[in-house]
Amino acid sequence: MIQSGAQILLVDDEPQLVRALTPALGAAGYGVATADSGQAALAHLAAEGCDAVILDLGLPDLDGKAVIGRIREWSEVPIVVLSARDIEQEKIAALDLGADDFINKPFGVGELLARLRAAMRGRDRRFSARAHFKSGELEINFADRRVVVQGQEIRLTPREYDLLRSLARYAGRVVTHRQLMAAVWGPDAEVDAQFVRVLVGQVRQKIEEEPSAPKLLLTEPGLGYRLTPEDEG
């Protein structure tokens, strides 16, 4: 069984494929929105959200893998990739970036629907399509990678932003040193907790009114850090 009225975002720039899949998905009980570019897909997901994404890797503006990476910065929506690139490394890269499944073109509609159902029911995670976060005077626009404090845009380094994004994604929950190291430097990087402490200090200098007495980015001694959730901000 699928979620009644589940909304699918179909991202592909091949009109013939879109014309074929849209009624097939509709007949299976899905609502369908379409986008013919990566930027259009990101804009739709940020503004409207959806229950699953069917994504072609060969888009005219952004590589599909870049779109997956951008989506995963703020959303856990299931993603099923379509591609004519029958290359193992492409599949691995897409899945490593957060895609749920990968189907080679050409494919059968029945196979696509089965994989879509599996992706939607098999992801044991909370779906959040919010593109914005706000806690007190801190605002984050995940889609545009913008951070605003007291109405002023704050410039963060890529690692500072990755740290803040990871904390905001799980706001109100403790994020461990190990989790932050993997999110910011990668799972195989040779760094330790001191690197995280230094980076947290840098971020606090930019987002806290009094960095020595933080109210947003809190330390959980011996564990990691916690960002104040929106309802406490």
C-alpha cells in the first residue's frame, strides 16, 4: 500500500519520458509535480515539499549527484535515481550521497513503481522538507546556504556551515563529536574532538551574542553539542 495522495517530484528533462511517467504515476495513485532542471527541483522541494523524488542524473544545469547532495542538506525525502549512465561508480556515488535506489534507463514502469514503494516504506527516518530553521535571532536557509543573525547575513566557512547545518538538522538533540567529525571532515578523516571544539568556538563567535555564555550552540560535556530548537529560541 502507498500513502494515499502521496506527492512525487519527477525531475527529468526528457519530455517524452515525463509524458509517459506522469499518467502512469497518477494511475498508481500518486500526485505528480515535474521539474526539468536541478535548480527547479530544489526550488520546488524547498517551497512545496513532496513525499518522494524520482531524479534523473543527466540534467541540463546541475549534475544529479549535486542535486542529491543539496537535497540531503535539509531533507530526508526518499530519492529514486534514474540514469542512462550504466557505470558502477556512478551508482555508488549516488547512493553514498543519499539516494535510496538506482534504476538504469531503459526501465519498466512496473519496476519503477515497485522500487518507489520500497523506498517510501523502507526509510525509517523522519521526513523533513523544511528549507528554513529559526531559533531566536538565528535563521538558516538550507536551500540557499544562508545564515542570518539579528537580520544580518553571516559569512561562514564551508566547514563552519557544515557544522551548523548538522546541528540544526537535529536541533534539540545531542550530536556527538564523532558524528560532527564525520559530517564536517568525512568518515575517514584523521581528526579528533579538539578540531570540533575549535570549530564550535569559531561558529559561536559569529552567531552568539555572548560567545562565552552561549544560548544557541550548547555544550553537552563529554558527549558533543546541541543547538537550541526552534520552540526554545
